[in-house]
Amino acid sequence: MDIERALRERDYLISDGAMGTMLQARGLRVGACPELWNAERPDDVLAVHTAYIEAGAELLTTNSFGGSRHKLAQYGAECRADELNAKAVEIARRAAGGDAAVVGSIGPLGVLLEPYGDLTAEDAAALYGAHAEALASAGADALLFETFYDAAELAIAVKSASGLGVPALATMTFDSGGRTMMGTSPAQAWEAVAGLGLLAFGANCSTGPDEMLPIIEALRAAGAGALIAQPNAGLPETAPDGTTVYGQSPESFGEYAPAFVAAGCKIVGGCCGSTPPHIRSIRAALQGGE
């Protein structure tokens, strides 16, 4: 799929849902490295992608959210960054075939940049650039810089990939009060990224669809064009056995999809806790029936 053309010509595209919580359901321990499964348990990663394709997803997000050398160093796997990112694209491509686009996932580094932390902008740019190049070289159709809470860090990340010739998408994560962890409002977020040449920009994670809809509407009011909405399947809760559960049903999750499209979303999908049935419900709400 040519994602740039599809976004121009289509009213919307349906993306996939969660990867991490889906892998946890298949045995990934909390705190373990999901990207290592691209090499160690590729069939499990492929099964997740395939289930999303069967549910109607038109964009598959690679299992590479934490694939930077910095994040992989926590598991002693920084020297395998190129390998694990390439495998992430390869597995997603196998599931996508020629019917869906493969979007390379790049998450934040998980540390604060100067002056709030010790990481310099130059070091961050080098880490993001290497991550983006690994995914682009492996054949990703687009790059998705997702779940960012610092607009300055997001700008550094996107600019680091600007010379790769691969289109970029981005999402930031806003809490129930409508701001990021750094206190950034939707309008301020759009102002920070408006000149970066993104194909689409929006929100993911942190909230369910009911609380994300006003954020999307605020982004649209601020002047953002093509928008992305990828909410969690409700707010996380801790079960008696200590596991994290997301209680929003696929049916109620999908009911918000038309409102997201009406608010300007060109890409609608899910984040933590969402499953193939949640994505199937989005498709049903937008297209009618199963």
C-alpha cells in the first residue's frame, strides 16, 4: 500500500491495536524485551499481526517500539538493534502481504533531555536516526513516532529521519486532563510539530476513546490536518492476581470510530489493551456489519 496516496484518496485507514499486551497474553513477561521475540519467537509476533489483518487492519505497526540502541541496552541487546528492527519489518511484511502498509514503530527513549535530564539533543538525534534508518532500510512503508510526551524530543526524533525518504507519522500521549506529562496541551503540541512534514499527527495511549475524542477535537481546532486516534481499551486496572487489565469491550470501543473520523481522523486504531476484536469493531462501525 502507498500510504501517502491512501491518505490523500481515502476517508480513513484502520490501523492495528496493541502489540505489547498481545505478546504478554502469549507469555511475554512484564518487563521483558518485546523486540527480542522478533528473533526468538517470530511466529508469535507474526500471529499477532495476522490476527489484526484478519480483523481489518490496513496498517501494521512493527514490534520495534523499544528498538533503539538505548532501550535495548537495558537487556544487553544494543548490538542487535539493526537485526531486531529488520526482523520486525520482515515479520510485519509477511502478514501484510500487498494489502496493508507496514509502519515502523519508534517510541521515546525513556529518559529526559537536557536541561531536565542528562541526554543531549545530539545524542538523542543519533539514537533516533539509527533506529529510523534500520526500519527504513528494512523496507518500512512509513515511520510512526508514537507515545511521545515531550514535543521537543519528538521534533528531534522526526528530524533525525528526514533524509531517509520515508514518510513519517507521529502521536503524543495526553492524560485525562488533556495534557502530556510535560504539561503540553494539544494546541501547543500541534504548534511544535506543524512544520515537520508529518503525513498525520494525533494521540495514542493513556486514555480510552471517550477521553481521547476531546483531544482530537482540540488538535483539529488548532489547525492540524490529517489526524490519528489510537486510544487504549479503557483505563488500565489491576486484577486480583496483579495483572493489568483493560475493561472496555470491543463493541463500546468501536462505537467511537465514526466520531473520530468526523473530527478529522484519517487513521483510527487502538493502543494498550486493544485486541483484534476491538479493531474488528472499528471496521464494523465504519463500514457496517462484519
